[in-house]
Amino acid sequence: MSVISLRLKEKEMNRINELSTVEHKEKSTVARELIEYGWRFLMIDIYRKGKISIGVLSSKLELSLSETIDLLAEFGIESPIDYDDYLEGFEVFKNG
């Protein structure tokens, strides 16, 4: 694991402290989780704007395609796979 040192504004540090208290976690754990959430949010936003494909998004988030589609649904972003694609995939799965 790498170590990074950075300066935080008081508001940012207060947010980390608050989450640390509410979640009963160490500040470093909370900071790492916030970075991960931020990464996911930014990648989803880039996908939503059409700058990357769902395959690239899946890779960047280190998720399977179905997990990525589920995550997009949680954010209210429609699945890029239509019903016919779903049925075709189901048949491949069933026969494979």
C-alpha cells in the first residue's frame, strides 16, 4: 500500500471526521472509501456523457458487465442492452 500526504481544507477534514464518527471507522478508511466513491461517480458520469463504453466502464470499475448494469440502474441510468440482447445472452448462457 502506498502512502500519500496532502493538505485538506477545514471543510474537507470536518466531513471526514463526521463520517468517521457516524460510521465508526478510522479516518483513513473513510478517506479511502470517499476516493473510491468519487472514482465510481466520475466514471459513471463519463459513461453517461458517452465518452466511454459500458465495457470500458466495467473494466475501470473492476465489475462484471451485469454488476455494472445494476450499478447504472441504481443511478437511474438505463441499461444499454435491449430485451433482444438480453434474450440472446440468456440463450448463450443456457446452452454454454
